[in-house]
Amino acid sequence: MILRLMENNLSMMRYNLLEDKMIISTTPSIEGKKATKYLGLVTGEAILGANIFKDFFAGIRDIVGGRSEAYEKELGKAREIAVKEMEDRAQELGANAVLSVDLDYETVGAQGSMLMVSVSGTAVLIE
């Protein structure tokens, strides 16, 4: 167990030394950087249920026109959760970047009552 903790700490130190922040990109490469190790596919998912009152007011807004702020906030929240989950999985593999990221949005559940965001990409170590 101590060895595993030491390995995790070394992995985290290596991650922090290379970059303070994980690079997330929809492109297959980063200009001026070289991917030295491909660590595999990483994913993140988030499914959020919509509130009946938000649905009601969004329906009214759809009738009279305009943007649905309630749904925009839910969509943003789901996207953040999914990307963070993918980033955490990449970090667990020792990556400091995720390339070729793809975001997908779907409605699921009875009558599309839930919003699903899925994100995937390739975890890499870049220099």
C-alpha cells in the first residue's frame, strides 16, 4: 500500500512538473509540443435530470421566443462534469494532455427528460 501511494505521488509530481494544468484539445496535436507517450482512450459522462418547473418555463420561452437560460446552465454544468471526469481519468494514467477530444450531447429518458453529455479523447504525455 505504501508503494502504491509513493507511485501515485511520483505520478502526481511528474504531472505537476510537466504542466500545472492539463491541456485539453479537440486537435490531434499541440503546436510546438510532441506527444511522447499515448496512454489510451479516456471518457467522461454526465446525465442530469431536468426540473419540471424549468421545463415549464422553458416551454413558455420556446413559445414566445428567446433563449432558455435554465437549460443553458444545465448544459454547461453537464459539460463541466463530463470534461472534469475525463481529465481525472487522464491524470490517473499519468497524462498531461488529452487530444482529439469529442463532445456529444443527447437527451435520454422518458420524453427526453434528461440531458447526457459524453466526452472522449486520447490521453497523452507531451513534452
